[in-house]
Amino acid sequence: MLNRYPLWKNLLILLVIAVGIIYALPNLFPEDPAVQITGSRGAIEVGSSQQNRVERALEAGGITPKAVSQENSTLLVRFNHADEQIRAKDLLQAALGDDYVVALNQAPTTPEWLKSVGARSVNLGLDLRGGVHFLMEVDMQAALEQQLNVTASEIRTTLREERLRYRQVSVEDGQVRVLMASQDLLDPAQSRLMSDLSEYQFTQEPEARLLVLSLDEHAVREVEDYAVDQNLTTLRNRVNELGVAEPLVQRSGRDRIVVELPGVQDTAAAKRVLGATANLEFRLEAKRSADPLDVEEFEYRDRPGRTAELERNIITTGNNVANASVGFDENNNPQVDIRLNGQGGRLMSQATAPNVGRRMGVLFIEHKTRTKVVREDGERVEVREPYTERSIISLATIQSQLGSSFRITGIGNTQEASELALLMRAGALAAPIYFVEERTIGPSLGEKNIERGILSIQIGLALVVLFMLAWYRTFGIFACVALTTNLVLLVALLSALGATLTLPGIAGIVLTLGMAVDANVLINARIKEEIYHRGVSPQAAINTGYEKAFATILDANITTFLVAIILFSVGTGPVKGFAVTLSLGLLTSMFTAIAVTRMQVNWVYGKRHIQRLPI
Amino acid sequence: MSKLLNINIDFMRARRLAFILSAVLLLASVGSLATQGLKLGLDFTGGTLVELHYQEAPDLPQVRDQLEAAGYENFVVQNYGSSQDILVRLSQGFSPQVGEEVRSLLGDENSVELRRAEFVGAQVGEELRDQGGLGMLVSLLCVMVYVAFRFQYKFALGSVLALGHDVLLLLGFFSILRIDFDLTVLAALLAVIGYSLNDTIVVYDRIRENFRTVREGGPMKLINLSINQTLIRTTITSLTTLLVLFSLLIFGGEMIHNFALALIVGVLVGTYSSIYIAGTLLLSLKVSREDLALPVKEGVLEEDGRP
């Protein structure tokens, strides 16, 4: 008998390998140290005038950039050396000022044709690239309490409006307890409140004249999800402000948020920005006749240069905003729905009742810090000074008296509406968030790690290759070709899937390479056994050897794969990185160890009758 | 190399010895785990970790004296990678200044450089430990179901007991030698589960095949035959894996040192257990040909039969 693969099988295998090589290729192009310049707000354009300023500033500083390019309103300046990059960052920040964010970046040098098929180099984890890692925890207890307090004040307002007399509304043990004036008021109060507060479960304690509202597990989860989402939004906004390339802001588990900022070394600065607070203020637009002392002028957030005058008097603040979301009116035009808590609603209705027809502005207030270079005793000293930035995010006409729920209409499009809602939420009082863990990983340590990791892979691979060649000779060559293909495919998969490579991930690769050999050892041992123990002809031995080994390889790999999948689903961070490379490695090794070696064996031995097999 | 193929070692004759060896090692492991537990790394206990780079190799006892004199308690000072790098671990909570405080205490900016200072929260450690433990339990369960489905429940029991044996011995190793048990070691432990299982399944796969096709000999003889038939493969695979792991241990740097060490011990224990424990357990569970009889029509069985 002869061993041949049909043409389509050979072509398919070669195609997979070719695709693998293409997608692994970007990793061979080293990244350029670069500086990325963006406007500190979306409205600030980065154009050719900025490019000229950048080029002049670099020339004055004696730095020759490798290339300066503009891409979607960001300016990318590439350098030849990392030390130039850091020097240039300080230089450019000083030259461009606070309106622009200058961030360190690693710019890929992948050629266009590779980029056009979606190929990219693999993401390096923080431990390999350096940067800071924060783990933050959202205070769920406080989030829940906040929600209950908002409800409690809504209940007070409603009951008062409906003239249902109550003695007290209090928040206790995750419940809102409403003490009514008399027992027979319980039913009307419940039926009135139920329509507004459908997410609550109502129970009555008639003896104590109590109406108890509690959230079920599902509703509690919803409140928690909301609190985490709100914090995620806020954190993303702030991270964008840091101008970090490829930041990661991710929910982790029920109440945690992971923030990873590659390339950032100054933990303190990052913490200040992440922990910064934003707020909202609602103010009436100043009348023309108003006393100038009672008037303040503010810029629009999205239209720098344009200003409006608002009264100094504040109606209410973001602390009283319970929620802001995008909605649609009857004509399907986008709007922002705002919900205030009881106190906010009261203040709002008092302030708007006599002022229908006037306009009300919403101010977004951020507390930030900036670095200034000042001369002190002839020396240049960096000083950090806190400052507050106020800008108008909305100025709309009051159509009628507003209460605790109102909406802002007349917004251009859905995108603008969701941005406004997002800003409102960011400025609203979010559930408190704490730093649980912080890590700074130096870039030098990262470099050393990656060097060592790669060195250990190379040495390990070389040893395995030598051993296989010595032990199996020709079949050893097949196995080594398969092993190399395996590495290429694994790298291609990791790159294409956008997986992040970490140190345990590298360890996972090394382990799969060691174990990938196992499949070939199994196959070769089977072929040997067929020939020497059962006296089967070489061609038949190859066939049965592969066949019998396949069942074993499948069973063994599926069990390991099960473990890897479970590690991935329950693990975090390092465990996950390890599981990803292990499971992908198992998949690629199944393919290479069986199909790729078989193709080679068929090519070399399959087409002729042979007496002996050098195995 | 064909002469190596005709191995016929009576592994099962030494099974009592192996049982005693395993029992002693297990007792020592459990004893050590019960009395002194694991030396949990900072990932689990929480605290502050400061890495410093010296221009000239520092004298560690002197560094310890300096820290003690400054009022630090419960700290660990150790070399990290090279003689010029040291790692200071403090059980106190983290504040942004700690790193700089320690650095300025130990020398001026020119001679000592702060490489990193990080905080590891104990609570995080707890969460990860729970997840790791849960992961292990769920993995074991899934594997048992799969093996019971593909083989038979006695094989499932045998493979999982062999796994438990490996995991306990590995934990015992880290407990007895007081080596830091950190997250990378946990990852290694989970990998060992995969590896050792892989090894055991390959042996079981052969046992299943031989029970179905070889007509003469009792369970003991067949298990012995299967182990011998897979011995070369077991050895070569362990050898190639160990080659890679040793290169990790030696060249991979300090951060994956313990990871590599855990895997090396795990691979050795896993290889031993797949030869001795997995097979012997099957004997103790009274595995028989009937357990693996294929529900097939007559004649089909002949396909696999030998002349």
C-alpha cells in the first residue's frame, strides 16, 4: 500500500501554513519609539500647523525624527532611539502647551499590505512592556445605599404630593421602610408607589403601619452593574485624558475594575487623574440686565472660543443627579433623560417655576492638576498645581416647570446625545471607588523579562530539536519542521486574535512546545512498534501508526484542553494568559504534529515501496 | 535503537514498594501542609514589595540591620536575579512613598536605584486563591466526566486519584522546602494537572486497547504490558518537556524560577504516577475485561485482532 494525501489536503495544509506565516510576520518588524500628539479635547484639531510647530521644536532641540505623520487628527512622530523619544516628549509638551496631550507610544512598522489583511504584531502585557496596573474596587454597599436614598426621597415627594400622610421614610438593612400615619393608608400608598418603583418588592407590616420596599437579587445586580458601568465610563474618560496608547479599562469580576496603562511610569500622576473628581452644576443663563457681579462667563466644552454667560447662583449640582440616559422623543429625535433625587427635584422645580422660557446651562466641572516649569533660584523646577476647569455642556430653554425627571431635547444626533448623557453621568455622584492594588513595572525590567523569556524559548527549542534529530533522524526532521510550524501558527493566532502576551503566557508557549513533541513521539513510537514487533511493512506501519496514535493524542489533548478552558474561565491575569497560550498551543500542535508531519512523510516515503524505515 | 523496544520490566511486582513510597511521601506532604502550611507569597498574604538595584553588590545582613534599625518588622530581604538586585518584602500596607523611603534609607540616588514598588492586596490574594481552588475542583470534575464517558468510571477514579496524588506531593514539596507559593506556582500547579493527566490518559489508552485485543493474561499482566509499551514514549516526552523546563529554570530569570521549578517537580511526579500509581490504582479497583467490553456486533471485533 502507498501513503498519499489527496491534492486538496496537501494544498489545504500549505494554505494554512502560508496564512499562518503572513499573520505571524508583523512580529518581525520592530516597533519604533514614537510620540503621539492629540488634542486634549475632541474639538481641538491637530493639523499641519501643529506639525510645523513640532518640527521646529524638534529641530531647536537637536532631535531628528525618523518620520512625522498625521492620522485621524493625531500626529505621530517616530524616532530612532528610545532616549530621543523621552527627551522629545518633554520638549513637545512644553512647546504645544496644555491643549495637547503628548504621550509616549510604540508605533508599529508593519508594511501597509500586511495591515490591509488585518495582520498585526502581538500585544505585549504590562509585565513585558512596563507600565502601571491598578485594580480598583467599587463600593457596592455605598452604591446600593445611594440608590435606596434616592428612592426614599422620591417616596417622600410622591407621598406628599398625593397627600398620603406618613411619619418617616428611612433606609435600613438594604430596605426602604415607610412608616405611614395610619394603617389604612398602607394600601393606597403601596398601589401609588408600585407604579413608579416596579423594581422593588413591597411587603406590609400592618401592625407597625410599615410599608417595606426591598430589592430582589436581580435588581441589586442591576444597581451594581450600573455603578460599575458608571465608574468604567468615568475612568475611560480620564484615561483618555492621560493620552496613553492602548489603555485597558476593564471590568473584572462583580465589583472590580482593572486599569492598565502601558508606558506610564509615574503612578502618582496616573492616580491623581484616575481619582480626580468631576461634578455638574445647573445654572440659569444670565439676563441681559443682570448685575455683572452676579454673572460668570464660560466656554462651551465642544466649541472652544464660544462662550455664554450664566448666573453665579447654582440651582443644584451633580450630587443630586441619580441618572442620565439617552432616550427618544415622539418624533424619534434623540434626547437626554435626566433623573434627579428628591432634593434635586425640589430645588429644580422651585428654580424653574418662575423662569419658564429662560435658558438653563449645565456646567461640567473637573478638578485636575497640571505640571508647570518655573524658575526658582535660577533652576528649572517642576511644580504641580491643582486647577478647576468649568465648561458648558448644555444650554437649553426651559419649556415648563421641571421636577425630578426632565429631559434635554433639540440635540443634533444620537452620538451627541449619548456623549452628553455620558458627561452627565461622569459628573454625577458615582459610587465611591478604591484602589485595591497597584503595580509599577519598569520598562527595563520588562525588556529583561522578554529577553530572558525569548532566550529560554530558544534554548529549550534548540535542545528539543537536537534530541529529536538524534533520536528519530529523518522522522526527527519531520517533527522539527512541525514544531517550527507550530510556533509560527501559535504566534499568528495570538497576534490575529489580539491576545495579550504575558510572562506566564510565554511559559505556556514553552510548555506547549515541549508537549507538542509528545504527539510525534507517540506516532513514531507506534510506527516503530508496528514494524519491529508486529512485522508489518513500512507503508502499512506508517498508516496504522498514525491511526492508532491519533485516538490517544485526541484523548490526551481533550483532557488537557478541558483544564485549559476552565483555567481561562475562572482564572484572572496570569492564570488566564497561561490558559490562552496553552489552549491555542494544543490546537495548533494537533494540526502540525499530525497533518504537517504526515504530509512530509507521504512526500518522502509514501510514493514508493520501501523495505526499511529509518526510524 | 530497536533494542530499546524490547523492554519488559515487571513494574507491577514493585507496586507494593511504590505504594509504600507514595504513602510515605503523601504522609510527609499532608503532615507538612497541616503543621506548617504553605509559605504563601505576597500574592496571597498581601503587603509591599520593593525591588532595588545597587551599583555594587550589597551585603544582605547589613541591609537587614539597616531596615531593622529603621523600625521595619516582618520583612524579607533577598537577592533577586543578580547579586546587585535585591527584593525587599514588607508586610506593611502600601503607600506611594514606601519605595522611596526604603531606597533613601539604604543609600543615595547614585548607588541605589528603585526598580519597582508594588502593593499586593491580601484580599486580592484570597479571591485568586478561591478562584484557583475552584478552578482545580471544576477541572477535576470535568476530566472525571470525560474519562468516565470515554473509558469507564474506574479509569476516571484512577486518573483523578493519581492527579490528587501529584497535586498533594507538589504542594508538599513547596511546603517542606519552604519555597514561596505565589501565583506563578499556582499556574504551574494547574499546568501539572494537565500534564500528568495527559501522561495517565496515554497509559490508560493503551490499557484499554490491550484489554480489548490481547487475549491472554490477567489484568496485572496486561497493565504491565501496557506500561512497558508506552514506557519509551513516557520517557521521551518527559525528557523533552524537562529539557524545555530546565532551560526556563536556568535562563528564564527570577520571575519564572519558581514556576519552572514547580513544573519540573510536577513532571517528575506525574511521570512516576502515570507509571505506578495510575496502573496500580486500576488493579486495586479490580478492573476487568468486562469493564471495557465493546458492545459490538460479531466480526467487527476481528478487525483489530492480531494473526
